[in-house]
Amino acid sequence: MKNYRASLINNNFVKYWLPFFLWAGFIYYLSDQQSLKSSLEPMWDMILRKIAHLTEFAVLTFLLSRLVSLYNIEGKKFWFIVLSLALFYSVYDEVHQSYVQGRYGTVRDMIIDFNGAFLGVIVWNFYKLKEWRKKR
């Protein structure tokens, strides 16, 4: 029985926790870079970077939703936990950027991050709905 529990814990870590931590680390790595400007025109560079913010946090929150659902948390509590944690990481990310030379944190980016987080949790819910319909 102990080996089964240890195996289950390790499987949950690898399947649910590790992807979340790796993605959070990837966001941290990108935020730690002095410059992420592309060779595009300034307007297109800004659009690309804002789409990247949205996408980063959509993926982060999708992975976080997988993780939280592992613990059978549902409904309003699920949404509150997932979006609060995503918002916390967004604030942390912007504060971190403000300490990196050549970078700065903005409330605008936090709003974009939160929109990405909202998108990520919506995609997760559609995924779960599709999975639920398959089982019926």
C-alpha cells in the first residue's frame, strides 16, 4: 500500500505539479531578460509582446486549473482560487520585472495577464465539459 501511495504522489507531481512549475519558471525566465524586443516595427513589437503576456498566463492558468481540479475543488471556490493565484503571480511577475535592468512592471500588463488567466480557466472548463460529455 505504501508503494502505491508513493507512486500516486510521484505521478501526481509529474503530471500536475511539474508542468505548472516549469511554466511558471519559464515566465520568470522571460521576465528576467533585459530586453525582449523584436525587430518588428514598434507598434507590432508591442502587440506581439502583449499577445505573449496573454498567452503565457492563459497557459499558466490552464495548468493551474488542472492542478486545482485534482483536489476536487469546484464552482466559485475553484474560480476564486485559480484566478487569485494567477493574479498573485502576475503581480509578482511585474514586480520582478521592475528590478530587471531595462524592464519595468505595469498595471496594464497585469490586466493583460489577468485576461489571459481568465481565458485559460475558460478553456479548462470547456475541456472538462467536453470530457464530461464523452463519458455520458
